[in-house]
Amino acid sequence: MYYVILGIVQGLTEFLPVSSSAHLRISQNLLGIKIPGVAFEVFVHFCTTLAVICLFRKEIKEIIYSFIKSILRLNHWPSFLDYVKKDNNSKYAWLLLLSTIPGALIGYLLQNTIEQMFDNSLFIGLMLMTTGICLFLTDKFFIEGSKTIKEINWVDAIFIGLAQAFAIFPGISRAGFTIMMGLARRLEREFTAQYSFILSIPIIMGASIYKIKEIFQLNVNINIYIMLISGLAAFLFGCLAMRFFIRMLVNFKLRFFSYYLWILAIIVIFLKK
């Protein structure tokens, strides 16, 4: 039952701007358990990715199709540039790829340092506080935005990618920071959420694939049915979290997440183990 709760926490917090990594750590401390191996972690992350694919399946299908068509034109540079310029879905694919690079590089280079930070409650609390401040300021200052895929460019993609890279640190919300940067770059609110959620696919899948090798080095000691139920919980609550967050975002209510994060940060700092 406890592991199902971890699946629910993962599904909810991956797509709400509250830091899934911090919430998983806090949940484990409260329940007095640890994530039961790499296999469980990889599987629940995979299920949250499936939630994004399910919710944006039409957009993702068109992006992949256009990306493949653009790849086939790489041998003729003028044709490739012309196609990417004219086809919005191809442009979308290449911008997503560009946004993925900063987080992938920092995650690979700092993986050992980052793992040590998960044991530092003071650091996690301060990062939760920082996320809350950023969300509050976003709601206050980044109000107007109308850019969609037709107007955004590679500069926007890089800035959003850098924001995602910061979320590698526990307590910094990936969804929160990418949304903040998207709105700062004047992207339209619902499109910002869509870009942020679809952008999560390569980074989550990449991290999961990287960890798969560890599965074969360890004994997997968890019931397969518990994994399946936990994964299903992560999938269902991930879908609910995305729909809820989009509604909060378009109604300018990010500040409510700020209040929650500030309270949580204080609890984590002063009741740290």
C-alpha cells in the first residue's frame, strides 16, 4: 500500500509545480520506507511519461511524423531549413530537442553531486522556498503572452531548456521553472503548459533508460503486482494533475502553489531529520 502512495505522489507532483523529487523524498521519510529499487523508480517514471503521451497523443504523433520527414532532408541543407521553417510541427520537434540538451548535460555531469543533495533537508527546503517565490513572481509579473509555435524561436527554447536544467536539483520544480521561463519569454499560457509537459518526455525517458542498467546489477525485490498498481496510480494521477494544472495556469492561480510550497519548506527545514 505504501508503494502505491509513492506512485500517486509521483503522478501528482511530476506535473504540478511543487517538485516531485522533494515530495518523493518527504513521502519516504513520513512513511518510513525507501523506493524499493531502481526497477520501481524507472517504472513509475515511465508511467508518468505515458500520461503525457496519452493526453497529448495527437500533437506528439504529428511532431514525430514531421521530425522524421525533416531528418530525411538533412542530406540537402536548403531543403531541410525550408521544411523546418514552413512546417510548425517539425519546428516544434527541433525546439524540443534543443530545450532537452541543457538538462541532459547537467544531469550527466553532476549526477553524483545531485544524489548527495537528496540527503540534505535544509537544501531541499530552501529550494522549495525558491520555487514558491518564483511561482509567486511569475503570477504577478508574467501576465501577457501570445506566442505559440509559430512565433517562438531557438532563443526561447534554450532559455526553457536552461530552466529545466535547474530542476535537476531536489526542491526545484521542473514544471514550475519551465512554465515560469515560458511565460517570461511571452509564450501563451496553455501552449506553455503543453510545451513543458511534452518536454518532460525525453528527459524522463532518458533518465529512466540510463538507470535501466542498474536493474541488471541488483536483485529486484518487489512484487510485480505492486509495481503495476503503483504505475497505474502514477499514470491516472498524472493525467489528473496535468488537467488541473492547466486550469490553474490559465486562470492565473500559480500563487496558490507558492503558499503551499512555503509552508512545506518551513516544515522540511525545521523538522529535518
